[in-house]
Amino acid sequence: MSSIPTITLPDQAYINEYKFGQSGEYEVRLANTLDERKRAWRMVHRRYLAEGYAGPDGDGLWCSLFDALPQTTTVLVTRNGADIATVSLVFDSDYGLPADTLYKDELDTMRQNGRRLCEISSLASEETDRRSAVEVLNHMFKIIYLLACRLADATDFIITVNPHHVAFYERKLLFQRIGEVRSYGKVNGAPAVLLQFNLETAPERWFARYSGTTDSCGRHFVEPQTWNQAVWFLAENISHCSRQEILRWFREWRPETYSAFVEMSRRIWPNLTQTAMEA
């Protein structure tokens, strides 16, 4: 009886890196550790503080109870090893979504119509070159698009943005406005608008908008070969930050947020014990 030979696959068989830029100076990472999450939270707080959306914080971190959920996925982009951009994706659940604070009626209508939602949250970039900033956003958007519709079977992105940014999201990324302008206490009362992106019709709309153009969005969203790297990168790297590690951190360093999380959990599951919640 012949034995089956053992082989070792070359590194090229594993796509555990996602790099872009003229010399590969940018790298996309999934923040699968608490340390990487905190790096993302720190960047968001830095940017939001500079924009007037956040106040001082002793630890310089921007996070909420939704960051304690194990399904929440955070993307981190570095440039030459330094953190440059981040975005998080919050999946709808019994806990709801961050935007429910302002737009619960609109979101509940979508849910009642069978839509499966996920929210783009904590988007921040410290890239100062405008063209490079758009390129970074395109790559992050591609990753969260695949996470949402290929891995989570979501039907819609939703996002709250400042009215000044609505035109960009509508023109470039093909979002649609579905909510009126409201004051958002979470960002120091700054105005916000609810936008929606239909994931199911996205390929057709991207093709209609960008096919045959030289726009950078066309390269990202129309040409099939540009998706291969992202698909294999996710397949190799998708993993959720340890639930226990995240909850322990919130309990120690964000007790008010942790208490709100516990209270909400017990409203959803009245018989839930502390041990079961952290298991």
C-alpha cells in the first residue's frame, strides 16, 4: 500500500497580506486582537476630536457597547507600518445598530420588509493626500462589502454621515439618502443624515455607473480581477476578536459602557447569567 506524500505549500499559496499602493506601502489588516482594536479606537478618537465630534477622553479611545459584540469587525489600514485609516462593520442583532438612536423608525421599516442590515461605523482616515485617501476608502469599502454580502448575507449597508459628505457617498459610492438631517448626540450634536446602500443591486449599479470609465471606483467595483485578492485575504484572515478579552477590557476600563451592555443583554435574555454572558 503506497503512502500519501506530505507536502508543504509555499507562502504564495496563502494570501494573508493585502497590500496596495505604488510600492505596496499600504496594508489592510483585520483587527483581530484587542491591541489592534485599541489602535483603531485611538485613531477614531484622534480624528473625531480634531473635527469636534468627540470630547477629551482619558485613554484617547472611541468605542461603544457595539464594539463589545463579537460579530463587530474592524478593518485597519497602515502606511509603511503606521496606522492611517479604519472602519468598523456592525451587524444587526437583538442589540440593534448604533443608528437606531436617531433612525429607529426608518430602520425598523427596513427590517419589517425583510432587509438584513449592517452599519458602517467609526470611519476615520489620517491620509492627507486626497487621491490616496479615496484609494484607501475604496479598498476598505471593498473589504466590508465582501464581509457583508458574501459572509453575512446582508442586504443593505446603512451609515450616518455629516450632510457635507452626502454628495460624495451618493456620487461615488452610490448610496441613497433615506433619513432627514438630525442632531446626533454621540458626535457632540453634529448634524447627521442616514444613507442606505443596497448590496443586492450593487454589481449592476456599479457596472452602469463605472463600466468603460477610468474612474478609480471603476477599477475597484467593476473589474472582476480586482476582487480576487480581497476574497482570498478574507478567507485566510477572518477571525473575531476574543469575546472574553473584549468584555474583560470593557468591564475594567469602560465600566459604564459595560454596565449598559449587561443591562441590554438582560433585557434581551432575562435569564442570562454573568457567567453565561462572558463564556
